[in-house]
Amino acid sequence: GMYLQWCLFQMPFWTDAFGSLEPGEGRAVDDKSAETWWMGSWSVFYMAWWVSWGCFVGMFVARISKNRTLRQVIVSVFITPTIYSILWFSIFGGIGLRQQRQSLELQKIGQDYYNNQDYFKVDG
């Protein structure tokens, strides 16, 4: 039970991409943010993950590319996903997430230092 609860449900979701931010830049205000070393470790994990799955991805691409021209393979495997990713991250990028976290932090700083949660609020 403990393994299923901690390792499969809680631990995989305990990530904080904003852990390396300094106070005032949008760091979590509930004191549950990740340590600053998290991003470096995450990068190593991410690289290891793709190295381990690289052969499976290659076999998958080879299997779905059977009886297709080289142009079709390049467009469907490289160009289309790249354009889709650029559009996706341009529209749903991390700046909105960062602004939300920064506003929560500014509310907390306003409450702590000025006894007014709306001290940094700008109408408009």
C-alpha cells in the first residue's frame, strides 16, 4: 500500500519547475517548492529517459514508415511535430504559469510586510 501510494501517485507529481527561482520571481508561497538543485537533476533524468527509449522510438518510426516515401517520413516525423510543438508552447507557454505564481507570491509579501494582501495589486 505504501509503495503504491507514495511511489506511483504522490512522488511522480512532486515536481516544481519553478524551484530554481529566487524569492520574488514566482517561487511557491506554501514553502513546498522544490530545492534549487531539482532542475539540474531533472535534466539528467530526462536525458537518461530519452537515451533508454531511443531504440524503441526508432523501431516505432521504422514500423509506421513502411511503404512511405522519404518525403512523407520526414514531414510526418520531423516537420509536423516540430511545428505543432512550436505553436503549442507559443500559445500555452510557461509565462502564464509564472505570472500566476508571481501574483500569489506578491499577495503573500504584501500581507507579510504591509498587512495588505492587495498592496501590489494594480487595477486595470
